[in-house]
Amino acid sequence: MVVLLIVGLSLAQDKGYTLLWDRVMVHGKDQWKAWSYPRDVVVFGEDGSVGPRYLRKPVNACLNAGNFSHDGQRGGIRAAGCREEQAKNLVQDRVTFYYDILQLTRRVPCSVEVYELSGAPVRELFKGMRSSGRYRDTWDGRDGEGKLVPPGVYLVRVRVRTDSGTEVRVVPVSVVY
């Protein structure tokens, strides 16, 4: 399995990027500092504009979610994303997702699930109780019956129920064979 694009989302209000179904648009030069990507895939204009360098092969980009801050007002998920070393390799047989659960006074229900873009469930990676801390779950590209999923874009949803409501983060993953 080849993972082409793994993107983490954060709780920051002004994220500095827009997540589209097939790409991530970063709004300015400073926001690129929060991303890991292969050298020479981004062109910075003298006027401060940012654009892609067009390549003949796909590349990985990974949001270093720790560069975006949690608002500190309530418990929840700070960020969801991939491990940085996965952005450096084009071929992976599994994807590890990490996330921080913050400011909880007790264990709360948490689930990590993979979905098709249509919303159809593919596989449940974790369902149980979690307390504040850093967690990671791994997906091997298989569905609930153990079969490899067809190539395409999938969504990994991390959901935590807190006293103030349900926090949800979604991480898109493209799978290619």
C-alpha cells in the first residue's frame, strides 16, 4: 500500500490552510513552516506568494500538528495527524495516527474509525475509554473483514465525548497500490 497524502487537522481557529478533497491549500508562507514535505516541492515568490512546484510523481506532506495550539478552554482533541517519518517515505504498508486528548478529569468514551468518502464505515480501529494523554492507532489498509481496501481516499475519524460535548477530528488518507 502506498500512502500519498496524510493530513492532520487542528483546533486552531485560523488554521492557515484549507483542506479540499484532493489537496491542501496553504494560505501563506508562514503556514508552510508547520508542514513537513520533500525539498523543492514548494515555490516561494518574491512577493510572499506560495505555489506548488509541479512534479511528475506524487509526494507526501504531513502537518506537524504540534505547531498549532489548542485554545486551552476545554478538554478535547488537540490534533490528529500522522507520524512525521511517514511523510519522508513514499511506500508504507500501514499508517499510524496520533492525537492528544487534553484537560480531562476522568476517562471518557473515545473511538477511532475509518470511513469511505461516502460515509460508509470501513473499520473500527479503537473503541473504549481514554483519559488525558497522547495516543496512537494504526491502520493497515484493511477493512473490518481483513480485506485490503480498494485504492481511494478514506477518512479516519477520532471522536471523544467530553463534559462540554463531542470533539471530532477527521484525517483524510489516500491509498494507492
